[in-house]
Amino acid sequence: MAPARLLKCDFSSTLYNTGSVSCVCFVFCVSETDISQPFDAASPHLPWDHPFYDIARHQIIEVAGDDNYGRKVIVFNACRMPPQHELDHHKLLMYLKGTLDQYVESDYTLIYFHHGLTSENKPSLSWLRDAYREFDRKYKKNIKALYIVHPTMFIKTLLILFKPIISFKFGRKINYVSYLSELEDVVKCEQLLIPARVKEYDNKLRASLKPTTQPPMSPPRSPPLPNQVFGVSLIEGIFRRSANVTLVKDVQLRYNSGAAVDFREMEDVHLAAVILKTFLRELPEPLLTYQLYNDIVNFTSVSSDSQVMVMKTLLESLPEENYASLRYLITFLAQVSANSEINKMTNSNLAVVFGPNLLWGRDNAMSLSAIGPINNFTRTLLDQQHLVLLNTKSA
Amino acid sequence: MPEQSNDYRVVVFGAGGVGKSSLVLRFVKGTFRDTYIPTVEDTYRQVISCDKSVCTLQITDTTGSHQFPAMQRLSISKGHAFILVYSITSKQSLEELKPIYQQVLAIKGNVEAIPIMLVGNKSDETQREVETKDGEAQANQWKCAFMETSAKTNHNVTELFQELLNLDKKRNMSLNIDGKRSGKQSRAERLKGKCSVM
């Protein structure tokens, strides 16, 4: 399930990398012309007289087996694009469509290696715009994720240019990947046949990092210092108050593009608090999972002396990543409420502001009758966290 | 349009901690507690007079801490009148009303016939971030009414609700029943000064 993937790492690193709101698009145009001659898209070795022979030989587009979720992986290597005048873009698109057509009926993943796209070989902006517009819905619907590897300013500029025309749903499928190692969560890198140029570039990128900086997806396992961002958890109404909407969006964008965010530079501590809530709120599946929805909503009917047992069993059935993230979050919130004399955020207050971000129904229409029980569950969890959450179970 | 029923529904919106619940509780129960409890959603009912008869004034106190677009849309489509609350101590809280106002506008279409009151609460506070004229300017722009209130000192609270009812031109509503003035109403005699209807 998606949250399992999203929550792969410990909480802080997840927050830095996988906020679910992002958008940029790099999709390719499809013409109405039918591909009359079938071909095996998994192989670049087409007979020389095949209409797509001169496209396929560049190995720009490849099919690279299945990803870790059993979805077909289609790879697009920008570095293999020949200079503009040597490539018939129209034909490239037909070839792409021909390749996709064999897979779009089921889910697929598109990985786009951006490195190597230069002013020599990049297609025009207007072409890209038309591309997105002409692209049939069926291609967008079954694409489960688009990974843009080694994004640059160019692609980030595209993001801004295309923002008005990208559908929100599609935007959510787009992920930036700053280092090849991050792809390991999605697909085995060795099966991808990554162009040597891209690998070299990746090594160079890593080498240029300061020795202290870890690649984002392999953060130190030691827990961050308590309250490192919220050293200010003594602030009244922390997690209750809101923050500037524009700034929140700005910070989200920075996280999603892999940029560093330093909350100490920002004046408003509530901004960090809101980002944490927003992150949880915008997960594709809630942290407590749809699986547990009914059990949690009906938790009120559990007799009070067996509540801890029932809650413990429920939570231990969560995917490991969800459990680890929840444990981290709840342990942290318990520290916040320990200061409730000053910050006024008791467990019951925290439950009201966090409950609806931890669980919602599949139809996303939050009903008042469900919020009560969800908040009640959250409050009990906060009250009993020392009994409910295992200290030994680690991610 | 909301169906015609015997209820007159008022919805109170605003960011977390601006005093929505305090205003509503001051109006409904006449009390003020210096407690700090975020709201999920509460609804209060009170009988008022309406067109020579009586009806139920239903006040929905919404949550400011998180947004559920679906729930918010539902409240707006069911509501007859709206109170948009910010705190005069927080410029940000006034900013946060903008998307809510836009939502009301989107759902109700023409807002000129819809009673809306922009309210700057906590007028007793001295750490002011929003000047009265800024609130007035915003109300002007939104073509809605404006008031500053204090739930703590009971400044302009009953007036707020009576003025809101007065804004509805399709009905003739009053907080008084049978012309008998309640205790709260006599307090309403004072302090008319701060209220201005745009």
C-alpha cells in the first residue's frame, strides 16, 4: 500500500522527502495515428526496416521489468536523445505511445532520467505543453508514479509553467528523485540498465555533498534530539494555531523538490507544526490505514479495562513503517502535552487537532459522527502510549 | 438554496483560537471561561421570533484547527447566515478568512443577499495587530457587515447576533420573544457605537 512506501524511513526523513503534494509534468505527446505494425517494446533490436528502427536504436525508451510493487517500469533516458535535428519528435512520440499502449491497460511506473538533456537535444516548450494536453486520459490514469531523477532548475521551471494545466491528481503522482539510491525503494536499480553518464553524474553529485550530509533516503537511524524543531513546544496552542497558507505551500514545495528547509530561519513556529499536520493529512492513505477504520471508529464500544489490549493488538497489525512513524509521533506529542500547563495542549486538545489527520474514511467525506470516535481513540492512545506502544519494535 | 424550514442556521467560521466558541457560549449561555479547548463542531439552538411567529436559531460552531473541505461546504450550503471571526491580535487570522469567504461566495453565488458579519474578536486585548479600520476595509470589500467584539468582556456579543438577523431582509427576526426583553437584551441597549453595517 502506498503509505507503507511513503513511510519507509523514520519520520523526519519521510517528512523531508515524500510530501504528497507536488507537481511537475513531463509527459509526451501522442498523435492519433495508429501504430499499424506491432513491435516488442522490451527490445531495442527491431528489424532495420521497421518504421521505428531509427527511434528504437537510440534506446531512449526502455521497458525494464517490474518495480517492487509488480508494476511495469518504463524508463525514459533523456541523455540518449540525439540532437534535435537528428530526431523526428513526432515519431518518438508514436514510438512512446506504441510502447505505452502495451502496458497502459494496467498500472505502470515511468522513470525519467533527466540528466543529459541539453539545449541541443531538448524538445521545445510549446511541444511539451501540447503534449500534456493531447495525452489521452487512459495513459494518465494508469500511470501510478512518475519519477523524475536528478531534477534541475529547468525541470523545476517547467513545473511552474505547467502548474495551471496539470490536474491535481496527476500532480500527486510526480516524485522528484535526487539520488539513484532513492530509487531503490521503487525498483532494483541494476535491472534498469541506467546509462553510464547518469551513474557518473550521480556519483559526482554525492561526492559534492559535504561529508556530513547524508543522502536524504538514508538518514541516521539514531532518533533526532527531542523537540529539535519544536524546542518551542512551550508555545501556547502549538498544533492548534494555523500558519500562513502561502508559506505552508512554499515549504511543501521545497520539501517535495528535495530542497533543504530550515525552520529556524522562519519566524513562525506554527508553520512547522502545520506542515507536520498537513503531511499526515495529505498522505494517500491515512497513517492509521483504511484497514483499521472500522475498528477504530467502533473503539468506543470496547470496555475500558480491555482498551489497552485491544488498542495494542490493533496498532501492531499496522504495517511496520506506519507503526514506527506513529510511535515516533505519539511519543513526541506526549512530550508536548507534558508541558500542557504552559502550552495548553493537553492530550485531549491534541487529540482534537491530530485525530482527523491520523484517520479518515476511504470516501474522504469526513463525517462528524466518525471524528468523535477517532479523536477519542487518539486521546486514549496519547493517554496510554507508555502501555500501548512497544519500545522495542523498531523500524 | 437551503430548504425553508423552521430553523434559521448561522455558521461561525474562523481560524483556530480566535474565540468562535467563546463568542457563541457567551451569547448562548452568557458565560465566559478562560479555558482552552479546541472545537470539533458544536451546534446550539435557541428560540427567536421570526415573522410574528417563533423559529429556532441554530448556531453551528465549527473547528478552526483543521479543514475538511467537504464538511465546510456542507455547513455553507446549509447555512442561512455566516459569522466570520478573526482575532484583532492576529493579522494571520484575518488572512485565513479569505479562503472561507471565497468558499461562501462560490457556493452561495451572490453573497449580497446573504447575511455575513465580519467580526474582530478579543477587542479587550491590547496587543492589537489588526486596526479597526483594516477590518472595516475588508468588510467593505466583501460587502458585508463588520463589528468588533469581546467575548471576555461581553462587548457587542448580543448585538452581533441581532445585527446579523437584521441583515436578513427576507425575514423579520428578533432575539426577543413576545416583545419581552431578556436579560441579555437589556444589555444590548448599551454599546451600539461600535457596530457599523456596510
